[in-house]
Amino acid sequence: MTAVIDEGTGRGESPAPHEDSDHPGRTPDRPTRVPEAGGDWNDGLIARRAAAMKAGPGPGTADDDVRTPQVEAYVPYGGPLRPRLDALRELVGLSRARLDGVTLAEAGRVLDEAAARRRLSSRHTVVAIAGATGSGKSALFNSLAGVQISETGLRRPTTAAPIACSWTDGAAGLLDRLAIPGRLRRRPQQGGTDADEALQGLVLVDLPDHDSAAPGHREQVDRVLALVDAVIWVVDPEKYADAALHERYLRPLAGHAEITFVVLNQIDRLPGDAADQVLDDLRRLLDEDGMALGEHGEPGATVMSLSALTGDGVGELREVLGRFVQERTAAARRLSADVDAAAARLRPVYVAEGRPGLGERAREEFADRLAEAVGAAAAGQAAEREWCRNAGRACRTPWLRLWRWYESARRPGSLECPALPAPVEEELTARQHVEQAVRTVADEAADGLPGPWAQAVREAAVNGADGLPEALDELVEKAGRDDGRERPASSSPGGGTGGSGGGAAQGGIGPGGSTVRATGVAGASGVVHSGRVGGKPPRPRWWPAAVLAQASMTLLQIFGGFWLVGQIVGLLEPGFLTPALVMLAGVVGGPLVEWSCAAAARGPARRHGQEAERQLREAAAACGRARVLDPVAAELVRYREVRERYVAVTEFSTTVR
């Protein structure tokens, strides 16, 4: 029979069949029964207290033998663990808007468990003993405790609930966290040896069988294994290679090798050197599971053989456990391994392939596509033609003006703006040009990114592109109205142009040589705009002189003509040579001045067209940058931030690469 210890008060009492349901382990209104010191059992602290009370106060007995309760100390997370936990917390916070809760669940659980463990005792190390049915884990538990605590026998399963054995006081909070009731908390038999002294601070937990047929046993094992500081896996010669053990536990927990003990029990059943052969094969299986083995002074799992029945090797395990417990680093190692496991699960959503981002080439190509969508090149050509037309109207001979007016009256639009041939193949509409440009730049920016972040980049680009064609058209129209004399083109998508960006509409010459502004360029939304960008074309300095020269040539023609008419009718003295030369000079000089002006206007007209194209291109690029590129760049910056946090989480990891 074993005494029950209430970890909150340190008082002991024997288990009774009728217990208070609100306070497990307590029997209301019943006196505590303390067995005789010379009885058949000895449960450590309670037995020594009973012996001290029976012997009475004596010199060096009452205070020397009774151990005072110890105060819990919080876990000091120093070294690399604390910054890793802080980085993981920041990583989760930055990722909540981009990743779903299922992806971040494990990282959140690790943070919660780290915070809970930090509030509990750092002077205790919780070690669970786990194993399959019939492996002898309960026998090993009793052998380490030095007293019959966990029931053993042939009936299976024997252990129905986790049972704890604490070598020192102050572990109540840890056992409450494991949901182990007070009636299942025990104390070991301590003999005062150096090995027992080294185990001060150990909390040993015997778990149900992980392969038990009883419902709920496996759930209890999984729950406790996620909370303890270390685990001792007990295997036997028959089931040490069981696939359920390796695939369900040892392989997934390979990163927890430093807090893992794998013990081959029941070696007394193996003849000769068979135990060494089985132990070597067990090491081979663990190596295949990816679990590092602590050999030759390297960190890793401790693998050893023993017999809980005969006690062979149990003393060695007690010594190893003693050194492990006295290091007081098991809790930090466990949490560090949990962080490694959480980081390994998060790796696919944080580690990119290559160097994702937007380079200068991608930005320039995006600007080129937007310029094509708004018809920047066509607008520049239209501005160049308009500049040439203005120069031609100013320097043109009046007779040619009258002739073109006559032609335009007969066939409007046939001379001023000849119809362009229809395209052979149907081109993409201007709106489709914009959508294609956005998709292309989004795909280039998301190339190599993990799935959630690539999706976030594409969504940012698509959301920014909503209304982009209309915004581009508004910019173009605003630029065209800057000169204060904008004449609107047809506002209907079918008014004069096809759907392709950069197409020109028809125009004509009105009476008196005035231009009827029907010339237009299909905008990004498919609506025709005037194509005029950059305001009123500037006049070169030679333009007034050219106009004056053309007027002089016209006056010479008129003067020479009247002079000849006067001579013919006899009003003036005959002399046809001089008036004929004057009139010829005007007739020849007029077209010559017009031709010279046209030649001189080509350079300024070309520069004006290029400037108009540049302004429209820059306006479209600025609009696209504000609506698409900047949101995409913001998502890339966010990804780089979380990537840096992820690197901080894995910086000191030994398992995540």
C-alpha cells in the first residue's frame, strides 16, 4: 500500500475508497491514518515523518530527517530560446492576416505552452515513461521509485491513467498542468544515496500504453507527451521495431532527441550477446527515423539496455537521469525542440525559391504595357501631326487653303485626315491590355514566393487594378485639358475607333480651314480621347517671319497680277517683263516658303510629339505605380519582414535548415 501526497500541503494520507470528488485524494471528516514505521511499506517523506513522530523529539532527528517544502522557481529562459520565442510570437502576429489559423495553430500552441511552462517550477524536471503493452514500463517506474507505486501484472492494460512520482515538493503546478489528480501523486523510497540526491527535482510520470485497446488511453499519452520535459521510451525485445511506435512517435519526435531516452527492457530474457545485437538494431532503426544518438559526447538520444525485473542497468539509468535532472535545462531543450518542429512545419509558407521581388526590368515592362494601353505612342504621333498641321496652316499659300477647303466640302475628311486601313487581325482591347499588364507584373512579383504570400501579392495587384483603366483615361483627359481649349472626342466606345489601344479616329477640315477635332486615341478603358497631351504646341521663333514671308509672296502675286492687268487694259505703259517677274517671284516664292516651313517644322514637331508621348507615359506609369506596384511592393516588404522573423526563429536551431 502506498501513501498519497497532497502537493499543495505536503500532508500525506492513505487512499480510501470514498473520496471527496471536489478534492481528489482527500477523505472528509476522517482522521489521517499513519502506518507504523516498522510496517511493510516505506513511502519516503511520509514514512520518515511517521517514524520521527513515534520516536519523539530527539537531538538531530526531527529537523534533520524531515525535509521542508521547497518553493517553486520560475523557468529562466535565457540564451537563444527567449529571442527565438519572441521572434516566433512576432512571426505569428505578422502572419495572421495572410495565413489561416490551421497553419499557425502549432506555433500558437508552442507559444502558449512556453508561457505556461515558464510560470512553473524550474527546479523540477518532468519525465514521462512511455511504452507499448507489456514492455515493462510500470515495472521500471517502480524500480526507479524504489517502491511499488504503479500496478503491474498480466492483465492488460494495467496502467489506466497517468501516475506521478515526485522526488521533492513544489511540483503541484506542474502536475496540475498534466491534469494528474492528487490521488495519483506519489513519493519515492529514498535511501539517502548520491543517486537519490541527484534525482532531487525529478517528477516521473507513468503513462498508459500507447497501443492500448482501451478507449482514451492513446489520447492521454499524446496529451501528456506534449507537455512533459523529457520522455523515456521503454521497448522490449519483441516490439522494439513496432511500426506504430516508430511512425507515430519516434520519427515525428526525432527533433527532440536531446530529451529522449530509449531503453531496451527485459534483457534478462535474451541469451548471450543477443542483447547487444538487439540494441545495435534498435540504434539502426532510430538512425533511420532521423533521431540523433548521443554517442561519443555528441548531443542526442540516450540509448541503453536494462532489466527492470532483475535491476540490471537500472542503477546506470538512475545516474544518467540524475545528471540530466541536475542540469535543469530539460524544459528549455523541450521548448527549443518544439520551436524547431513548429518552424519546420511553417517552412513551406515562409521560405521562397530564388529571390522574389520586382526588379527594374519588370517595372519598366509594366510601364511600357500601360503606355501601350493608353496609346502613348499614338498620342505622340497625333501631337506631332497636329504641330505640323498648325505650321502648315500658318505658312500655307491662300490658294492652297481655298483648294483644300473646296476638297473638304466635297469629301469631308479625305485630305486632312485620310482614313487608316482597318487592322488585319483583331487586337486586344485597351482594357485587356491593362489587365494583362497587371497579371504579368503580379506573376513576376509572386514568382518563387510561398503559396499564401504569392496569393497576397496577386490579390494586391488585382485590387489595385480595379478602376485603373478609368483612372488612366482621367489622367489623359486632364493632361489634354491643361491647354484650356480641349475639344472632346466621341465619348462612345464605338465613336470613331476600334477597340485597340493606339488607334486613331477620323478628322476633317471645316469651312474656312478650321479643324473639326474628331481625331482621337482609344484610352485604357476603350473610350476615345483627343490624344492631345502637353498643352498648346509652342511656336518656334521663325514662325512669324515665315508667316510674313508667305504674306509677302502673296502680295507680290497680287501686285504683279494687277500690274499686268493694268498694262493689258491700257491703264499702264506696256512692259510685261517686270510685272511678270514680280508675279513669278510670288508664285514661286509662296510654295518655296511653304516647303521650307514644312522642312523646318519636322524637327520641332518630332520633339513635341516625343514630349507628349513621354508625359503620357510618365502619367500612366505614375498611376500604375500608385495603384499596383506600391501595393505589391508593400506585400513584398511584409513578406521580407516575416522572412527575417522566421530566420530569427531558426537561427539557433539544430534541426531546421
